[in-house]
Amino acid sequence: MRSTRTLFIMLAVGMSLALAACSDVSEPQPPVFKTQLKSEEIKNSAFKAEFPLHYETFLRNNESEIMTEYGGSVAYNKHDGVNPLPEGYKHAQPYLKNLWLGYPFSYEYRAARGHTYAMKDILHIDRLNRYDEKAGLPSTCWNCKTAKMNDWVKEYGDDFWAKDFNQFRESVDLDDNTIGCANCHDPANMELRLYSVPLQDHLKAEGKDFKTLPRNEQRALMCGQCHVEYYFQDKSFGAAKKPVFPWAQGKNPEDMFEYYKTHGEYNATGFEGNFVDWVHPVSKTPMLKAQHPEYEMWGDGTHGAAGVSCADCHMSYTRLDGKKKLSNHQWTSPLKDPDMKACRQCHTDKTPDFLKQRVIFSQKKVWDQLMIAQDISVKAHEAIRMASEFEGEKPANYDQLMIDARQMCRKGQFFWDYVSAENSAGFHNPSKALDTLAKSQQYSQKAVDLAIQAAAFTTAQALSKDIKELVPPIMKHSRELQMDPEHMASHEWFKYLKVTPKAEKIWEGNKRLVPKPAAS
């Protein structure tokens, strides 16, 4: 009897200790390093001798030929669903050039390749003007392409952001200065650190210290330095063109849209104080361009809410030299691995094919709604254009109807773009993606309805047509083509743009093709 009682006591004590251990999980401790590098080091090649195996996986980001169902790393034109890879791909959005007309994104928008191509690709993209000494976009565009930002911000401070992008073309090494080790690590000890000024500013405004945040939150914020929505600040709010995260009211599209209403210098009637990226030339609507809000989409999705960090899926552990376990520094999609090892770290009871098909199932649902939202957004611009050119007897509230229509057009396209620009085809948060697209469709349709009312319902029959019959997709447009009057007569919407003067190309990558003008 006594031995039985002793056994029960021992079991109870053991269970208590076990429960205590389960409820008090210690913070994971990363390895401590002391390298031969200085904290100011930014060259990627400097890390090779210190971390040869990690560097080996980092170089795999140079792979640029593998596609998944809805993405991959081939730099195809994202509006081209006609031509095969590498120019086009089956899952394309044909109206991108229409929706961004008048904004540099309409010249060229390609799928991203690996992070090691970030600098090479931005220096060749037609969004930055290579036909002029000035790029037409600020130095802020360098922010997520290179750790050289550490040097530039240290040298120029907040004066850096508003400088012209082309001013720095010749000062970069396309391999050694591209996104790499120093974007996330302090080279001296390899601790995680923020190089991103806008993220540092945001954490400071929230009263947070990055160094005291939980390890998993730090890991996610490494990606959250760049895989986010941001904008270039108007000068009355601080340093001109400085990148800012619009998170003061929240990270959902509705929160950001409301934020943008009070953080700009635009002064047209009905949009006073709004931040505006550009005004669409066809509908004269003050527009917002979403960037790539992966961090915001992931955060309250299934995986983000469960504490699964970006690195758990996109930098899953691997073993090299037969035994050493390390984080894979090829930042890539888990879908590229036939064995789906990243997913099966948790979903151990599922086959690779089952997991892959579940991802594609979610992505297809989102993609189908994305395409509908795209079409209605185009129709909104066309409806407003028709109403603005209506010459009949206008309703008494015509001006207010047009303001309201443009507000709905602006909002509908921003909500569409929030999902379109996010690089998971909705998988990071399928329910949020579908909800955002449903609202986009509603806002854009409301814009159409208001514009029809403003035109005294005379445009209703024309606007009942299929959008592809009403407004064909713009398949070709570039800075060079905009210099050609014949091209500019090839689409009805081009008449709202000016033909630009003929010019020769000045830049190819980070090299000059013509001599620098003599100083005046």
C-alpha cells in the first residue's frame, strides 16, 4: 500500500514538472559568432570565407528558371498571357498597363527573380528613365535593393531620399552590393539587425525596441523590412520622398486607405489632403499604387497567427556536407521543392502532392476573383471617362457624383492592387485576400454606377458590354514607344498621354552609354 502511494506521489510530481516545462518554453538562443568582419561591411563576398555553407545556399538565389503554378523566378511580363516564357506566362493580368497608365509601372512590370538579381533588374527596368540624365524617380527606389543604403543614409541623412535615382547608378557593384547578408545581419556577430529606416521609424513610433522583441518576431521583421506596403512621403510631412509604412491605423487595406486620406499634399476638390501616387490620365482619378504587402497579408493569416515565421517556410533547415544543419539562404517558394520539406516540418501526416494541391486550390480561388476585380476596375476608369466627356444635360449633383465615382475607383483599384502586388496569389492569407477582392469589386462597381448616373444614364448600354470589347488590353507600351506617334495612335486611351520627344538611351545597367554632360 505504501509503495503504491509513493508511486502515485512520484507520478504526480513528475507530471507537475512536465507541465511546468511545457508552459515555460524558453526563448530559442541563436548561436553566437565573432567574425573577422566589421559591422560596417556590406559586400556579400566578404561573408564567403566566414560562412561557406550559408554562402553556397545564398548563391542559389541566382537560379532564375523554375516556375510554380502561379509564380516562380522567371522575369516574364506580368500582363502577357499570350507569349510563352520568358516573355509571358499563362497566369497573367492583361490590364496592368491600362490600370497604371500615366505611371512608370505601365512601361514595364516583370515578375521578380531571386534577390541576387534585385539590383541588376531595377537598373534595367523601364520604370526608371534610362533616356535622361534623371530617372524621374527618387533615390528611395534603392531602399530595398542593397545594403549600400547603410552607407548612403549615413553620408546624406534624410537628404538622400529626394535625390535622383540615376545619381547613384555608377557607384554600385551589381553582385556585391545586391540584397545579401548585411541586409539582415550585423557582420561582426551575425545578430539580426534592421537596416531599413522606415521600419526603424515605425518601431520607434510604437515604442518598441527591436533588440528586445521575441526572436520569432525579429525573424519575421527581417522580411518585413521590404516585403510591405510603403509610400514616398510628401515634404510637408517630413523628409521629402522618405519611405514610410502606412501602418498607423492598422495593416489592413481599409486602414491604409483611410491613412492615405490625411497624409498627402493633393488639393483637388474632394481629395484635399490625400496622398496621391499619380493621376490616371483617362479617368483623372488620383490613384494609389500598392507595393508588395506580404508581411501585412501573412501577419493575421493562418500561419502568421500561429507563430509560423517567414523563414520557417522560405528558409527551411537543410543539411550540407552530410551533417551540418543550417537555415537555407536561398529565399524561395516551398513549392519548388518536390518533397515539400518546408511544409512537412509541421504537416508530417500529409503527402507532398496533397500539400501542393491544397496551396494551388487556394491560389486558384483567389486568382479567379483577382481577374474579376481587375476587369471591373478598368470599367470604372472607362465609365468615369465617358461621364467626364458627357455633353448632355447633367444632373444637379453631377460634380459630387464624379468625386464619389473617383473615390470609389481609387479605392477599388487599391484593394485589387493590395492582392495583386502581394506575391503569394493569396496563399499567405486566403480569407483576407478573398475579402479584399470582394470589396474591390464592390467599390469599383459602385464607381461605374455613380459615373453612369452622372452621365444621366446615357452610358449604361455601352458599359454593359464585356470589358475586353469596350477597352482592349494595352499589350505594348514603353518609354521608347511613347516617343512614336504611330504607336500612340494605336489605342484609344493613349490620346490622354503626350507623345514624348525622341531621345537616345543614356544608361545600360550601371554603365553610361553617352558621356556625362559638362558641368555648367
